[in-house]
Amino acid sequence: MFGRFDIAWETHAQALVVPTRALMRENGEDVLYVVRDGAAWRQPVEIGIGRRDVTEILSGLAASDAVVIAGQG
């Protein structure tokens, strides 16, 4: 019998998080693609703690930004 679980060893209240699958690593930088004026733009970001499904964004992204989560590769 097997089980899967997560252990929270650190939490950040009110953290800005994105789906981990939206993050990409390009030229040594963590980047997201955000939608502005109907086009996707490359946005370098600083990441914090993460889990399998979400990752904290420390800087480089506003809460109002629309993030591309599929097809950015």
C-alpha cells in the first residue's frame, strides 16, 4: 500500500502564486509569459517557495497580470 502527502514546513500568507507549469527556465532566468495587449510577453520573475502544483512569485509579476499556462514553449 502506498500513499502520497505534502508536509507544510513554511507558509507565506497572502503570497502571489502561479501554477508551476507556467514557469519556464530560459538563459538562467525563471520566466513567465504574461498577456498584454493581446500578445504574450516574456517576464523574468524571482520565485520563492513552491509545491508540485503552485510556486510563489516574489517579484516581477503583479496580481492583475494574466499568465500563460499552456503553449508557452
